[in-house]
Amino acid sequence: MKFLSVRDLRGNSARVWRELPTEKEMVITSNGRPVAVLTAVNEANVEKSLAAWRQARALQIITEIQTESARKGTSVLSLDEINAEISSARKTRRKSSR
């Protein structure tokens, strides 16, 4: 997988677009840190590619939530405790929307 800076993308975009179908993915960096991924798509696979990225992102978020829950000890709440948390969050949301 090829890494290139935002500056490289901006200054050599024609080369990047030519190489992308062969490379398949390129990681864009800013100040040496990854900030985006360019991935090759075509008309036939763009919807499936987007769906796969969205699913991967959702799984990543779920994993982060589960890890944070285990860290806080909230992964072992009873159903009554979960319902109390939901009720409390809904009350807070109602108050802030007024």
C-alpha cells in the first residue's frame, strides 16, 4: 500500500489517479499521520465498496464502544440498570431540547 502526503496528492494528482487502479488503495498523510484512504472503484462496484466501508466503520465503532464499556465496568450491567441508564439519558435529552 502506498502512502503519500496531502502535498503529494495536491501537486501530483494526475499521477495519483493513474496509479490508483494498480495500487488499489493509497493512504493520504498529513504531517506524517494517516488522515484518509483513497480506494479504486468503478461504476460496477462503487455501491458495494461504499457499503463495505460503512460496515467496516460500524464494526470499528462497535468494538470501540465495547472496549470502553469493559474499561468502565459497564459491560456487566443488569437489564434494570441498562433501562435506568436509557431512561436517564432520555430525560436529559428532553430537558436540553426545550
